[in-house]
Amino acid sequence: MKAVTIRTFGDPAGLEVVDLPEPEPGPGQVRVATEAIGVGGVDAVIRRGTLAGYGFRPGHLLGSEVAGSVTAVGEGVDPAWTGRRVWAFTGLSGGYAEHTVAAVDDVLPLPDGLTGVDAVALGGSGVVAHFALDRGRLRPGEAVLVRGAAGSIGITAVQLAARGGAGVVAVTTSSPERGARLRELGATHVLDRSGEGGPDAPAGYDVLVDVVGGPQLPSFFDRLNPNGRFVSVGVVGGQPPADFGMRLMEVFRRSLSFATFSSDTVPAPERQAVRSAQFADAARGDLRTVVHDVLPLEDAAAAHRAMDAGEVFGRVVLTP
């Protein structure tokens, strides 16, 4: 089968199209013939080599979520899965391929009316957005800031916050054009990447969902109200300074909270229940997915170049 692996970490030019054996499902797994492959921020972080300390090596097969049809099942899996159209989470490897395997507990049937492309634009990111707002204890009437709102996590977080009755849904983004699109999705205030938004910007926020990380992260503590909650869900802008926690201690009397969030810590049945509800909402048109581009699998490097250049609004999807 055709697949995309990392020949060398760093630039997208290090991605390589290769031929690999078609995988066989093990016990508790299914094999999926992919029709849509999500290109996520974590893929870019792995490819850059940022997470080298976690054991990623040359030859790594990227990709964590796909949509397609089940073609085989492993030992202990109900044969009725065969032929069903599904969304599947493959972990941190295996998605950039014509065929992949996933644990059956990480597979979800697609509802009628939801395309595979839309499924991978929402499946992984929607759960992160939901639980980030939940961990931030966002209440109706409160002010929320989504930092890095142009990606699929941010786009979903904006919609969920607006639907949940937030009094303010502010976003950071790189251009007025992107800001206008985010307003259509529920944003009430548009800020630049540093968090400045002119005289009409809110003075502070109760919850901050941060996809970016990077060297500017500590400066955003200053934008939280007393008792404000900061939830970090990504580091697409790089790791924050090693001593960023000192900024929290400097404003000790404001009782700020900082948390990281990974959906890995949510039990699978809870993740799947939220994902299933979001898929149903998207199929009805109650939750919007935003797809920046659909490219052939062999153009994975072009997808990564667009992400590195900050050109992507929503999600890039690959098709085999």
C-alpha cells in the first residue's frame, strides 16, 4: 500500500511516499481502507522533531485519525463491523496510508449525511475542544479567549463556547479575514496574535483555551480575570519558556489556575459519547466543520508546508 513516513525530521521535505505491506488487524482491532485522513497539529509537531524525546524515529508513519470502511477484523471483534463506514483513531501513527488498523474501542460508525472529510475535520479536535472548555469550568455569561482559533480545535471551541452561553467569545488570529470567518462561527471579539484588540476588547477573561503555547504563553496570564482558568491543549507554536510557571507565582494573589489537557486522559466511552453527539450535530448542520483543502496522500508535504506557513484555516484532509 501507499503510505507517507518521515525520512528526516524537520522540514516537510523530509516526508517520503513509500510502499508498505498492508497491515493485518490484531486482537481487538479492525482494518480500515481510508477515504479521508486528517492532518493535525500534532502531526506537524512530530514531523518537526519537537517531540523527539518521546521516542519517534525516522520511518515513523504519521497520522492519528481517518475515515473509511472496515475491511477486516481481528480476533475477538464482531464480524458485523466489516463493511461499515467509520471514523477511527490510530494513536500517533498509522493514518497517512491507504489502509490502517485501529482498536475497535477507538472506532465509531459514521452517521448518514456526514462525509469522511467532515468526520476527520471534527473527530479528534471536537473532543479536545469540548473537554478543554469543561476543564476550564466555563459557565454561561463568562468570558472565554481561544488562542489560536483558526485551527480545527479552535474553530470547534468557538462554536461550543457560543452555544454554551458564554458572554464573550474572543479569539486570537492572524488577519481580519480570518477574524470575520470566526465571527460567523460565534466569535464576538477578534484580537491579534499578541492578544491586543483595541479599545473594544474585553479587559479580562475567565477561561483561556490555548492551542499555541510558544514563548508568548506567559504573557497571556495577564489577560485572565481573578480566578481565571488557563487550559493548554497544544504547542503548535513551540514549547513555552521553561520557567513560565514563575509568572503565575508573581500574580499569586489573583488565584489563577493553569492546566494541561490531553484527551488521552478521558476514558474511551466518554470520548466516544461526545464524539458521537458531535457527529450527529454536524450531520444535522448544527455544528460546522471547516476544511481548508483536500489533497492527495502523496501531497502530504504540501499540506505540512501550508501549516508551517500559517496558511491553514480549519483542517487539511488527505485522500488516498
